[in-house]
Amino acid sequence: MKTTEQHLKGQVALVTGASGGIGQAIAMQMAAAGARVVINYHSNDKGAQKTLSQIEKAGGSGLIIKADVAKEGEVTGMYAEIATKYKTIDILVNNAGIQQDNSIAAMTLAEWQAVINTNLTGSFLCAREAVKMFQKQGVAPRRSKSAGKIIFISSVHNVIPWAGHANYTASKGGETMLMKTLAQELAPQKIRVNSIAPGAIKTDINKKVWSDPKQNEQLLEMIPYGRMGEPEDIANLAVWLASDQADYITGTTIYADGGMTLYASFMHGG
Ligand code: NAP
């Protein structure tokens, strides 16, 4: 954690799915920027503990809360715990997400629902509870110019179709309209809502691809910038988007994808 500017000083950030991958990096960078961080996770106790101990080692502070974002009671319970410890939050990062891939003819209802429930319904539930807190606190100028910020960790697959991943693309496409609608509805209340759409970021979610040399090579052909992203590439952007430096930005998606959405196959023909 090398952030010297404390852009988020005095603020509280909830990061869902912060026991590994992108969420863990976001939690650490938010803490380095001065925020107290609520580390939500689902099953990886050790990962969540690692996030907190790294934050504390760097002089930050946080709170671990285990909750399945797809379950309403667990989400409201998490927010009740936050209210007790920190009173409110200033930033929600809706990062928790899963894939359960299958061809459409073979996809079970359980696979469809698991992905929609975690990625889309989970984001709705966490956003709804965050908005209630933002509305209650209003703008606290000493903390931030806005009453609250929500960042969805979307995907390039909110615009790029992906064969064999209908549940995942539907969840990310749906999340985009959820983000835009909330941004429109909440802008008059000085609540900012945006998405970050990562390309291929090296985490557990795609380990099968990057740990196989042939699949890794095929993947790199889709990235004009010539490398996979690292979780920190997304975390740095999330901190900036949550800060007052981005105060005029709401309702948009920022792609952090090394050019994956530039139709790389057109580099050599077309
Ligand atoms: P990851 O390493 O597999 O981490 C996923 C995180 O989500 C874990 O902390 C996991 O917690 C948590 N999670 C899963 N289900 C949950 C639930 N029901 N309730 C609460 N937390 C839950 O994946 P990642 O690559 O960091 O992905 C993070 C986000 O980025 C996802 O939304 C993903 O769609 C998006 N994204 C990733 C990439 C990429 O290339 N990596 C690209 C585009 C978008 P536990 O492990 O504790 O269960």
C-alpha cells in the first residue's frame, strides 16, 4: 500500500467479496487512502483475515463481516452491524461475484439462479441498504462532497457477449441498467453511482485460463495492451472514483481492460 494522499480520510467503505482477488485489493487501497473498511466475504475466512491483517499492518483499520450478499436477512444483518460499529458508510463497492459456466442447453436453473442471485440481486440488496444510510446522513462536507458513492464492479461482459456464460453476461448487463437507473434516481440527493468494467484480471475466478499456457496465449491475443490486469489496476481506479476528485462523475462505466473492448481481431484485417 503506497498511497500517500488520504483522499478518503474519515470515510467508511464497505467492499463486498473482499476475501480475495479484486475486492481484497480494493479494500487495501481504500484503507491506504484513509478509509475504515468493512471487509465482507462469504466463505474464505482466511482470506478475509489476510485482508484485515494487511490493512492493519499498513496502519489502517477495518471490520470483517461474513454475509452472503444474495440473502436479504444476511445483508440487513451486516448493515445493522455496520451501524453499531461505524454508524454509517460513505462508500459501497459491489464487488462480490461468481461464475458458473455452461452452454445454454445444459445450464441448470440452479446455475442460472446462483449467478443472478449473487451478482445482480446481491448488488441490489447491498445498494438498497447503503442508500438508506446515505439518505439518513446527507452530505457531510468534512467527509465528502457527496452523500454517498456506489461503485459496481461490472465486467467487459456487460457489452461483449460470451458464449457459454449466459447467466454471467445477463447479470452484468442487468447490473449496468441498475447502476444507471440508481444514478439517475439519486443524483439530486448527491449520491453518485458508477461502474468499473474490468477486462481479464488475474484472480482465482479465471485461474483455469491463465494457468494453462495455451489458453493464456489465446487470452493475451484479445488484449491489445499485451498483459492481463492486476487487481491493483482496478483498486486504484476505485479509490479515485470514490474520491471527491471524481465528484462530477455519475451514471457511467469506466472500462479498465487493456483495450479488450477495442475488437482486437480487427488489428490484423477486417
Ligand atoms: P474472486 O477472486 O473469485 O473473488 C470473488 C469474491 O466474491 C470472493 O471474495 C468471494 O468470497 C466473494 N463472494 C462470492 N459469492 C459471494 C456471496 N454470495 N456473498 C459475499 N461474497 C461473495 O473473483 P474476482 O476476479 O476478484 O471478481 C470480483 C468481481 O470482479 C466479480 O464481480 C467479477 O465478476 C468481476 N470481474 C472479474 C474479472 C476478472 O478477470 N477477474 C473481470 C471482470 C469482472 P468468498 O471467497 O469468501 O466466498
